[in-house]
Amino acid sequence: MSSDDDDNPFHGLYQFFAGSGNDGTPSIPVSDPPAKNSSAPTSYTPAQVKGLVDEANGFATDLYNRYVVTPGGHTAAEKAKDLARAQQLQGQLSQMLQGALPQSTATGQNYENNIHGASDYLLHAAVNSGIGWHVQIPEAAGGAAFGFDNNELPDSGLVPPQKIGPLY
Amino acid sequence: MRSVQVLFCLSCLLVPFGAWAADDVDVSPFFGTFKTMCADTRADPDAVVKAVSGAGGLASAPVKVDNTIAKEWRISIGGRVMLVSSSAGKSPAGAHRERQIIDCEITSLNDERANLADFAKWAGVGSEPDTSSATSYAFQEREGAHLANTGNDSDEHWVLAIHPGERVTTVQLMHVMAVAP
């Protein structure tokens, strides 16, 4: 194993990362992203990538547990707070993908894969949780964009079900 | 700090996508649903819609976030409630590049930690996933066989991620396209 691998929390063909984010690994403070350099993409360390990925995965799992597995009893304020957190994490993941990611000498794609995965996992968790992620019908399907806020969402843990129809 | 686990690609290799036939009787409903909805469809959003329609899924309204469109369904198979999620979109791949990514996820509202070995086998790995933390597998696919990654960050590839939990488990299959010039 190379010295580069020793710094790579995702090393190995198969990447393992703690979904709970509570393994003591240093993580990026969500409110304090790395400073931007106007002339070069922001560079990220392996620990920073793992920290944010763990944060996002852990939060997504938490959303499933609190809203989907145990629906009901959620206040509008709680939903609003969770929505803001999900969107903040999503924005940070997107920003990270535009930066300079550390390279894994062993398998390349590790870092980017984990960021993409966390982004999609979080998006679906947020939507399935019904915390109020903006909802719209794709314009290509002929629908106009629409949205609803947290107070309009049913507290069932899911957005209102619809039978699959010609919309799709 | 939890130790990072490393597995080597010992058995990765040449496992065709179709190796798990629909008539496999010993697989769990969780894996069977993943196979039908995500693997057999190659995570293609249109194919996922057809597959989940056939299973009587109830759809939620589609969501568009940035350049990604996501769709969600709720299904019940074998007495197990599961959520099927599909998304497609373009994602940054560096400061001035992007790549298309399609994603298919199955979330089971059950304890599926005893049913995760089939996923590793499907990906082409002999070792079972960690049941206490997330595991992901990256591989390439050539003519139905799963191969080790090239290590070239820009190449097309696949990622299978497993998020286990006591009350909810999600498996995620991503098809990551080559970086657009």
C-alpha cells in the first residue's frame, strides 16, 4: 500500500465510509467551508471529503429514520430546519465536486463516487421524508412548475402518493 | 476512529448483470426488488418507471433540483414496504466539466442487515458488506460482466452503495457516465 493510500479514507477498490458520521472522524464544519481561491478551484483533503460525505450520509439516514420509519408528529419548524440542513449539505457537496479532489492512487474514482453517492442519497431521503424540498413537474412533461411549503405537506413521512400516469 | 476496511478484488470479475435470474428463489424480497427495479433496468429512469409500474408502485411528485430530476415510488412486495427512487442529471466533475449520472435506489423499511450478502455477490465481490456502516463498490461493466475499475477518474463506471440500518436500509446503484469534454 502506498503512502498516498494511507491518507485515503476511501482507499481500496471498494470504498467504505461511515454512514453515521459519528465515528470520531474529523469533518468539515458545515458553516465553515474551505476558503475559495479566485484563480484556482478549491482543493480538498481526504479528511474533508470523508467528513462531508459522512455528514450527508448520516443526515440522510437520520431523515429516513425520523420521517419515514416513524412518520407523524413533526412540526413545521422541525421540517424547515431539516430542509435547510439538507439543502446546505447538498450545496456543499455540489461545491466540492467543482473543486480539486484528492486522487486515490489505488483506484481513482473513490472520492468523486462517494460525493455523487451522498448527493443522490440525500436528495432522495429529503424527498421521501416530505420535509418540503421544492417540487415541480419537469417542463418536458408538459407541466408547470409548482411547489408547496412545509405547512402544506402532510405529516405522513411521504409526499402525497399518485398512481403512475401519463405524466411520466 | 473506525478502521477503514479494504477489500481486494479477488472475485470481481466476470459476473454478468444477468447472473441473478428472476427465478432465483432463495434471494430476499429486498434483493429481488433491487434486481428487478435497478439492476435489470440498468438504473435507466424510463426502464425503472416501467418496472415499478409493473409492481404497482405509487408515485410521488417528481422533484427537480439543479440539473437533477428525481422520482419516488412506494411499493409493497412480499409484505415489505419499500421505496424506489430514481434520478438522472448532470453533475459537476471539476471546475469546468460535468458528467451524466443516473441513480436507482431501493429503501426498505425493514431490518435487512441479514440480506446484504447477495448485493456483494451481485457486484462481484466475495466479501459481505459491513452491516454497521455504509459500503460502496465501484466497478466497470463490459458486455454484461463486472470488472475492476480502471482507476481513470473520467471513465464510465458503476457504483453500488449500501446503507444498512436497524430500521431502514438503502441500496443505491449509480451509473456514472464518462466525463464530458
